Amino acid sequence: MVKHPVAAPFFDEAWLETPIRTSAGELQLAGALQNVRGLDPRSMRVLGSYAFIYMVKVDGYYDDANGRDISLQSGDLALVFPELAHAYGPKEGKPWDQIYFVFNGPQFDLLRQSGLLNPARPIWHLEPVNYWRHRMEEIIADEDWHTAVGTHRVMGRFLHLIYDMAAADTERTTRTARDRWLEESKRLLAGRGEDGWPSPEQVARQVGLNYDNFRKQFALKTGISPGQFQKRRKIDRACAAIYQGSHGFKELVEELDFCDAFHFSKSYKQVMGMTPSDFRKKAHSG
């Protein structure tokens, strides 16, 4: 099990007394702020530098001149760009504790040109919060950044942090997109549509996958085939209906698209270990 650092008490603190300057760029400001009031979306500001604002404890908003209007939560990280007017802050009566870095220079311009820093994607999400908070605190802590060696070490850590944060956010969004088909497949398999219960082949087409690949990936992620998953969802419905006494067996055969009572009873016993009649007797006994 991976152990994440326990967060120290949060309070206002400037981490830099003077900017850290290297040939790659400079760190102008860094620190932590508590109970930030925020910026009014009606009068956005242009910072003139890059910045990261990491949401340690937040329920807020982000707006920018590109038309972004995004709700923020703890674990979000807002990217600020030098020329882009923006505003962010807490919703009324909500908390806002943040960590911030303000920076500039040619290395960061290159990261922007490469697309790693992208105004079209101004919000990343990084969890767990305590882990990323600790990573940010480590950038400057315990380093003599008044020396040439110290400044380069700090800048190296900061650039490493940027790449790690970008990778973590990309992995999260890729994983979400990758698994979206699975959630949609489960939803379709578990319900009766206008034309009855869809077959696994029909569901594969609806989520845009070749059936053989769909069946293999579904089984790999769930441990059962799409057909078995659908059978279990049907029997779940049958159990609820029998327990409630809302349907007779003939009605369930039709409702659940079994070809006849024999196949319904056989499938029921495969899943539940007893026949529908035995379950009804057990459910209604006493």
C-alpha cells in the first residue's frame, strides 16, 4: 500500500523571499494562502506571467477571456497564462486554501509551444491532495536557493513537478475516456430499451467497438462476459419483482426477454442456485 504524507496545518506563508533566476526561467513567487477572497469575473486580470494555483481546500470558480466558466474543487490546478485575462475565487461562503507558483521564462514558453501548457486546457486535476501539496512544498524546502547550484536544483525540481503533474492529469483523463465505453455498455446491457433488451452485439456497435474486442475487453475488466453480465442484471430484476410480488412468472419471462419459462427458470437457477419457485417460497415464508 502506498502511504501518502500527512498534511501539516495550513496557513499563509510566502516560500520565496526573492525570485529564483536561471537561464531556463525564473520562479517569481511561491507560497500558500488561506481564505483567499478571489477575483471578480466581471473585472478579470492579466497577470503578465505564468502561474499555477493548486486548490488545497476549495469550492470555487474559474473564468477566462476564452469563455471558460468552470467550477473548481479541491485537487484542481488552474494554469494562468501571461496574456490571458482570468478570474478565480470561492463561491459565496465557501472555502479557498491554495498553493501558488508564479514563473516566467524561455523554458516555460517552450512547454507552451509543445502543448504541455495549453490555454485551451486551463484546469488539471491532481489527487490525492496531500501528496501533491507535499510535492509542491518540497520544491524550495531545505535548499539554499541563494547559491547558483541551489537555484538550478530548485528549477530542476519545479520543471520535474510540471511534467509529473501533466502526466498525472493526462493519465486521469485518458483513463476516464478509456473506461467510458464500459460504463455505457453496462448501462445498455442492464436495461430494456424500446425494442427490448439489446444483445451484446448490438451494445458493441453502439459503443463503437468490434464485438470480439468488446467481449474480450469487457470480460477482462469485469471478470464476466457481456452476456453473463446481462443475465445477472435480468435475474436481479426478477428477484426484486418476485420478492415484491409485482409480477407473475409469465410476465417476467416476457419482461426479461426469455424465450420461455424453461429458459427463465434455468437461468435463474444458474445465477441464484435455486428455481424462481423456490425463491418465492423462501421469500414469502412466514
